[in-house]
Amino acid sequence: MTAVTQARVLSHLDALESEAVHIFREVAGEFERPVILFSGGKDSIVMLHLALKAFAPAPVPFALLHVDTGHNFPEVLAHRDRLVTAHGLRLHVASVQDFIDRGELRERPDGTRNPLQTVPLNDAIGKNGFDAVFGGGRRDEEKARAKERIFSLRDEFGGWNPRRQRPELWDLYNGRHAPGEHVRVFPVSNWTELDVWQYIAREHIELPTIYYAHEREVFARNGMWLAPGEWGGPKEGERVEKRRVRYRTVGDMSCTGAVDSDAVTVESVISEITVSRRTERGATRADDKLSETAMEDRKREGYF
């Protein structure tokens, strides 16, 4: 292989980055009012980093949208706000608590609010006229997400129908949609958890501290270490203890479990993931264990 040929070979991270940048630019050219779903978790932070690269030196031409359950980890919200300020971004917040206060949603008996995000999300999309919504979902996370296209057509209620998904041959994306419909777009769909962390290491991307091992009060429930909080945990008989843990994924405090870990650096997290036999959602997300088809059922209702 000649030196010229070698220079043209992309690493797998370069290829994934190039694909994501192409997707961002394609959406910018095809849609009128896109928005980036942003939770402050690692996948949405990487997605924002890719968007910044896609349009540099110009600012990102999209606003951010966060569906706030009211039970978020404080470290994650603080990191979200720092990024918004640092990059001069516009942030829309759709609050689950507001819908509960107005009587449009009711608290669940188990205290989790993750499934309650669908109504505020679709309300914000409709009221703001967003026609493309970027999400940080990846195919390796969960079997329903493995079915989803990079451009995922949603109906006027935000619902997902696998039968309406379009072929995406040769990286050609079809964004056509009827009035009232919109498209969910997943730029990191083809990434794995390991890819995400290797990219974080390469790009020196800062994350909320809860992604690294730290001392935290937790209690055991259904094989997971959950954080106590005003959402209703722990229950009687559930003992709070202090453990050295980290989070592989971040969502509502009531359904996001921590894992025992000593990984305090990006490199040690990568080593830990390399030997793991379970996806981060499979290991640490109680909301995916409500039924065999929990994620797919929620996506059909309009979940992201």
C-alpha cells in the first residue's frame, strides 16, 4: 500500500464522525426548523460536539430541547447549563412537572417519570413547529432502536410505525413528510457504546462527573443500584448504603441504575466496557424492563 493510499484510509471513528457530520448538514439543507434533543447525557453531548464540528466556524443553526422530568441528576443539569452558556445555544425546556401540575399527566405508582416524557415532548415539537428532531439513540442500545432508520418518520401524534420506515440505500435519506408529521434523526445510530467512549477520549470531551466512579448513596432494587430521592425511593425495607459506583447511561433518577466501578478515567471506562457482556440500557434502565416490548411500545406512542 502506497503512502498516498494510506492517507486516504479513515479510522472507524473518522468514518462514524464523517457520517454524522453529513447527516447534520443534510438536515440543515432539507428541513426548515430542526431541533436537537439534549439531556446532558453522554450521547447527546457527543451529538452536540458533532453538530459544532459540522457547522464550524459558524454557530450551530439549531436550538436544543430538553424534556425535564423533574427527577434529573443535579450534576447532569449543571453540565447541560454550562454547555449552553459556553456555546451560546438556545435551550427549550419541556417540563413533565408542568403537565402534572395542570392535571394533564398523573404520577405513576412506581415513581418513574421517564414514560411521562412523551406528552411534553410531542407538545413542544408541535407548538414550536419542529420538523426534524435529532436524538442520540443508537442501534446497539436496545432491540426496538435497532429497527429504527436514521431518518425515522413520525406521524402527527409523534408515533412510530416500523412499516412506514423507508430504505436508506447509499446514505440517501428521505425527509419527506406530510403537514403535522416530523422526522426523528439519529446521527449516532451506527455507533456503539465503545465507539462513543473512544470518541470522547480522542476528542477530549468533558462529561458530567457521574459517568466516572465516585462515592454515592444508593439502594438495591430489582438488581440495580438506584439513587434515593424525592421521586419515592427507597421504600420500606430498602437499605441505603454508600458505594463506589458510576453511571453508564443517564435518565430519570427513579429508573437509572448505577454500576459498581473503580473507573475514574476515560481509559479505565473503555477497559470496563470492553469486557462487559450487557448493554448500558439492559444493565441499568428499569424503564426498559416494564415489559418485553417496553421501548417499542413507547416509541409507537411518540417516545424518542
